[in-house]
Amino acid sequence: MNLKPPRAAALLPGLLLLAACAAGPDYRAPAPAALAVPESWSVPADQSPQASIARWWEQLNDPLLTRLIDEGRQSNLDLALALTRLRQAREGLIQARSGNLPTITASGSANRNELLAGSGFGGIGIPGAIGRSTTSLSLGADASYQADLFGGRGRSIEAARAAAEASGFDYGTVMLSVSSETATNYLIARLQQAELANARLSLANLDENLQIARWRNQAGLAGSLDVEQARTQRAQTAATIPQLESSLNQSVSRLGVLLGGPPGALRAELAAAAPIPDGPATIAAGLPADVLRQRPDVRAAERQLAAATAQIGVAQAQLYPALTLGGSVSTSASTVGSLLEVISGRVFASLAQTIFDNGRLRSQVRSQRAAADGAFVTYKQTVLGALEDIENALVALSSANQRTSDFRTALEAGINSAIIARIQYRSGLIDFTALLNTENQLISSRTGLAQAHYDRAAAAVQLYTALGGGWDGQVPGSAVPIQPQRETP
């Protein structure tokens, strides 16, 4: 065996000592103060520690809603798309890590040359050429490795890992969105069913009013104006029913698609009306800083900032020399048995440095710094947007609670007023306009109470989602909840 590495290889250990350096800044997550996170909410809120809100929809006490959300979290197509992006990001991390080991290639060849009998120039033959043949076999292997002298590859792995973690949090964000959208469309469908029932009840009352007006007109106790007013009111109310039925159909169709099925998949299950789920009156919001840990979109933005910071080091490492190490072994023979008799090999090292590129590499570093600054702004914007979502939901829930109480009182008074007004109209004590006003107030109170019930449940869904409820930190392929990780410089 004939292996004679060049003497230049003796210099490699000294060069490898440079690998302890890492170009670019080390990432540190920004403190809450740098993100303008306040110590407490600016609106009234329960700041006690949050109970588990990973399955908040169970707090609405509607078994069908619970089942629909659970199904949507398994079959929704937006989640399937988010999963493909997560798989891509994980493969990107594998590709980034591949540079930590040498690249090895192998080759082999076999050649056989046959020299047949023939004539030379002028018909002169070649003595001894008949039947001559030669065979040559060769095997070889090459290895190459680029030393990470200034931490460029380490920063690349750091960026890829942060990007993969961000994709995991993005998956959680989509899961929150799917749960929220499913619940919201279900609540809208139940609201539309309640409004449809109210419209049909009002239509029945108006039919009765029209009949009373006709009787009184026939008896000479009222003019034809009462009859025409009653007909107008009835027709206007009847005209709202087809519109409500169309809106209900759209909500049911949307739910079917959200669950990854055809639009009519849930039409039979939601054909029967059911009450609007009654959401909780209060929900503990915790402290504003809790948003940084609970909401996956905030954590995704933080990981994207970490990836952008690492990319600065990747770009900066390109400014420094690149050391490539390699080696090869090869053998050749005329027979298989003699292939291993003589083996030759070589090792080499090359050091390359960009001398002039008209400022391209330094521009790339500045570009990555700008990208990191932009990622920080996006992170801060995401945090502040999350705080805004929570405070808006807190106010919406409080407002819906108050309006629900007020509309209950208004409905009770409206029912009593309508009964009294109908009796008085029959007796001729009031005119038909007064009766219509009373009936309209009753319709408004019924619709307002249904809307207030919906608003309270919707505000609860909004608050749960704003707090990051509906996700326990798990992503497909991860046995434990994912946490922000740091690469060791």
C-alpha cells in the first residue's frame, strides 16, 4: 500500500483551531420591556393564573360543537398544508446538518480492448496482432470536507433549526385558527337559526294582527289603513325569512368545508335548531407577559427573529477564508484478484479567500442585518397585536354580559307590552300604529337577546383564541411540547 500524504497536511491542526470562532452575533431573546409589554392590562381583567385552555371549546357545553372542532383539527385542509410546510422545514434542518460530515463518493470502471487482425497502410499486416486483448479494472473513493472555520455552517444549522421550530409554531397557529373559525361559524349558524325562529314567530303574530285588523275593519271599528299597515308589516317580515335561510345555508356549508368535507356534509346534523351555546361570563387572562409563552404566533415570530439573527453569521462567515480538506484512494489492475495489490492515495487541503467582489459579500451581511431588524419589528408587532386582541376580547366579553342582562329585561317587558297592546287594540283603546310599535319593540328585543347570547359566546371564543388556547405545544412528529432552542456557538 502506497499512502504518502503531503507535508502540508501537518499544518491542518493549527488551522482547525480557528473553528472555535463563530461569525455573527449570538442570539438573545428580547426582554419584554424591549417589546413594550406592560405589566398589567389597561382594561378590567382577571389577572389570576389561567386554568388549562387547551380544550376551551368544552367550556361552551355543546357536545356537537366539541365533536366538530375535534374533527376539524384532524381533517382540516389548512392544517394539512401547514403540516407540509413543517415537513419542508425539518428537511431543511437535515440538509443544513449534512455538512458536518465529509462527502464521500466512490467510483469503479472496467475496460476491455480487443485488437483484431487487420491490415496496416498499404495492406501490410501487423504481426502478432491477431486475438490480442487487454483488460483494465479500477476502483476509487474520494472524500471532501469543508471545515467550519468561522462558524458559518453552525450558524446555518442554527437558522434552520429556528426556522423548523417557527414552522411548528405556525402549525399551532393554524390549529388555533381552525378551532376558532369552526366555533365561530357554528355560533353564527345557531344565531341564524334563532333569528329564523324569531322571524317565524313574529310572522305568526303578524298574521293574527292582520286578522284582527280585518275583523275590526269589517265591523266598522277601524279603517282600511289598519289592514294595509298590517299587510305591509307582515310582508316585510316574511321577506326576511328567505334571506335568513340563505345565510344559514352558507354557514352550514362553510362548516362542512372547514372539516375537510363537501359543503353539504353537516346539513342533516344541523337541520334541527338548537340554542346558542352559553359561554362563560369571565375568563382569567393572566398577565400580559404570559402571551409570550402561550401564543404560537408570538413564539413563531421569536423563532423567525432567531433565524434571521443566525443568518447574519452565515453571511459574515463568507468574508473569511474557506478551508477544504479532501482525500482519495484508488487502485487499478488487469484482474480482480490483483486489485488490492497496489493502492495509491492522496490527501489535500486548500484555502480560498475572496480578494475582490466589488462589495457583494459585505452587502450581503448588511442585508441580513436589515432582515434581522425587520424580524424584530415583526416580532414586536405580533406581540402588541396579541395584547390588543386580548384586551379587545376582554372588553367585548364584559359588554356582551351586560347587554345579555339588559335584553333579558327588555324581552320580558316586551312580551308583557305586546299582550297588553293586543288586548287594548281589540278593545279599541289604542290604534294600530301603537300596536305595531309595540310588536316591533318585541321583535327587536328577541333579536337583540339572541345577538347578545351570540356576542357573549363569540367573545369567549375570541378571548380563548387570543390567549393561545386550543394548542398544547404538540406538533406532529414531536413527542414532547416544542420549546425555543439555542444553538451552542
